[in-house]
Amino acid sequence: MDAMSHRIARQHKFAVGQSVTLMRRAGEPQPKDIEKDFLGAYQITRLLPEQDWNFQYRVKDTASGRERVVAEDQIALLGS
């Protein structure tokens, strides 16, 4: 076997259209006004490439329509 066959293909954990919620990363302080802005449901609108070994996603706030880019370790399926 060659070196390429030993590589594990990493894939995004979430898919376009899924509903997610944002989470704070452990140890990252968040002012209460910013934390309030993170509450709610978001829908994944685009899968983005990895950055620092963490997949990125474009998500849209279902209430306000605002979009942002988040890392995979910053989101969880809504209701889980």
C-alpha cells in the first residue's frame, strides 16, 4: 500500500440545510451581550474548507437572516 491509501479522508460532520446552534469554545470568555446574540437556531448554508484542522461552515440565523462563518467545533445539531 502506498502512503495515500493510509490517509483517512476527513469529511464535514454537518450538511447543508441542517439546523444547528452555536456553542462557545471552552475557555473563551464572552460578554453577555455577545452571548445573547449567539442564542437561537442557525441553518447551514455552505460547507467551507478546513482551517487549522477544523472544518468551517457558513450559517444563517433563522430569526434575523444574518450570516456568519463558524468552525465545526463551535456548532451542534439543534436539539441534541
